[in-house]
Amino acid sequence: MGLLATAADDSLLRHRSFVAFWLARTCSSFGFQMFSVAVSWQIYSLTNSAMALGMIGLMQFLPSVLLALPAGHLADQFDRRRIVLFGQLVEWGSLLALVALTLFHWADKTAIWSLVFLIAVAKALEWPALSSMLPALVPPEILARATAANAVGGQAAVIIGPTLGGLLYVAGPDVVYGVAALFYLFSLLLVSRIRYERPPQTRLPMNLTNLFAGVHFIRERKDVLGVISLDLFAVLLGGATALLPIFAKDILHTGPWGLGMLRGAPSVGALLVGVWLSRHKLEKHVGMIMFGAVAGFGVATLIFALSSQLWLSLLALAALGAFDMVSMVIRGSLVQLDTPDDMRGRVNAVNAIFINTSNQLGEFESGMLAAWLGAVPAAALGGIGTLVVVALWMTLFPHLRKRQKLENEPAAVPPTKTGQQAG
């Protein structure tokens, strides 16, 4: 909790609902990371099939894309806190079902895939509502710090959660699922304590016009369009982390321990910078800082591609994670502050589609390019491509480049325009 405190009067700790929100997200993130490790080990132990492992990814990917727009619409129409509670209740129940199936030796690949799919559906429904709640829990001027603190909890879960899950797996997958379910139960209790109130929302039908209202809004708000599209193309081109096994074995000549260090290095860099950002306010030049951070991401990717020393590769990956954290905090805060509350669910849903798709396609692009050209040229081209995208986006979105503050231009869509979008 010390990372949330500052000496200033605007300490995040003063906002009790945010503290509950932060703890809830951190607990659910730990639970999900532990579940992810255990379910992969269990399905592979049962099947010895790489395809069965791949199906886990597919079961998680499909709901995240197919349900994003309907989930965004629901988040803008109904009580977001109740949507989050419903989603986490389903995830908690699914984990308990995995515990029972494992204990009674009823678990097979079909049952596990089904529960993985159910958890993915719940997370897809929960995500737009959850991400749209944050701006209502803290004042706009400290939203960036709140976003950074939120990301720190997620990064800590990414670093510690899989390790904890792996250690507990020695006692059996049911133990891992049980502890993960306990984390989710804590999250449910914390979410129920969040004071989150919204005025009654006008009920809109779930038609194509309303479902795609977030897309129309993003297209018309140039800063939001620039931020989201910059993230999309930077992740698509800079997916060198997908090639880590190749670099570890064939270029850096290290073993599984080295691969583990390489995988953890970006999260360590992100965690350290996230702690700093959670305690300090970004005062000015946020546009140039964001573009500089994405450019730094590209340079770090290029250094990693050309490195043949493990220590230099670890430093490059840590820097990559640090730059990505700066960019993510600015992008996330800017999108939230430039979006009216009654549109945040749908805009966050579109953003989630871009993030999920770019991560998956970025790994695919890196793998295909490495198959054609080799791992080093593929990663190097990714870094160079990211730098080209930054230069191009600075030209295409000059207002974003000149933006001074995160909260200086709150979105104000005229009522007639909103009516046209909501249709």
C-alpha cells in the first residue's frame, strides 16, 4: 500500500473507493494469473497435446473480441458495479467447479475448455464496466497516477502470480484453483464495498448504431483515434517478446532459467516505472512524452534484437517494459478523460478489441516474419517499424503531439451529435 501514498493532499489513499477498487483488481489479477498457469499445466498433463494448449488461447480470445461491443453497450446502460460483481461471481463459481472436477477426477479436456470459455465470457462482459469505473473514483487531475497504481497491481500479479501458482501446483491443480477462487472472493467483497453512483441512464436498444457508437466517437475525436491507433500499430510491429524462446536458445545460448528472466524483465521495468508514476503527476508535454515513450519502446526493441549478451538483452527488455508503462498510463488516462461517462463503456470496449487483437496478431506477425527472415531481422524490423509509426503519427496528429496536459481538454460532444450517434 505504500506505493499509493504521497505527501500531497491528493493522496490516492484518501479515496477509499479507489483503494477498494485497486485491491479488488489486484486480487482478481492474482487469481487469474494463478488459474492460467494451472489450467495450462493440467490440460497438457491430460492430453500431451500442443493443440489442446492452443485451444485454451482460442477459448479466451473469441469471447474477448466477439462480446466486446455488446459488453460496452451494457456498461453504458446499466449499473457497472453490478456487472463487475456478476462477472467475478461467474469466474469464482467456475474456479470452484474446476476444484470439484479435479478433486473427483472428473476433469477432462472438454470440461476444462468449457470452464475456460465461461471464465473468458465473464471477463469479456466485466472488462468494459470495470475499466469505465476508474474515472469516477478519483479527481481528473490524479487519474494518471491512479491508472499507474492500477497497472502496478497488474504487473505485480503478472510477476508473482505464475510463480505462486507453479509452486502451489506441486500440491495439485485443485489447490491452485482453490487459492485463485479465494483471491476472487476477496475481490468480490471489495467490489461490493465500492461507492459508485451514476445518474439513471437513458435506455437505448442494442442495435448496430448503438453498438458501434464507440467506433464513431473514436473516429471523430482525433486525439482518441491517434492514441488508440498508435497503440495498435506499435504493438503489432513491436512484438519481439513472442520470439523470446528463439533468442534465449539460439542467440543468447541460455536455458529455461534465462528464458524466465527474459520473460520477467519487461514486467520488472514496468513495475518500477509504474510505482514512480503512481506517486508523481505528469504536469505538461504529455503528448511528446507519450510519443517519446513509444519511440523508446522501438529503440529498446532494436537493441534487444541486436544484442548477443544476456545482461544487455535483460536491460533492453526492462527498458521496453518501462517505456511501455509510461505510454500506457498516458494513453489510458487520455482516452478516459476525453470520453464522456455515458460513452466510456463502448469506447473501452473498442479499445479492448484493438488491444487483444494487436497482441495476438503482433505475436503472429513476429512469428511469421521470423520464419521468413530469422529472429534477429524480424525483431529489428519491428523496432524500426515502431519508430516509423511514431514519426508518421506525430505528423498525422499534430494536436496530440502538442498536447500539454491530460485533463485540459475534456470531451464535450454536443447533444445533437450524441443523439445522432446513439440513434
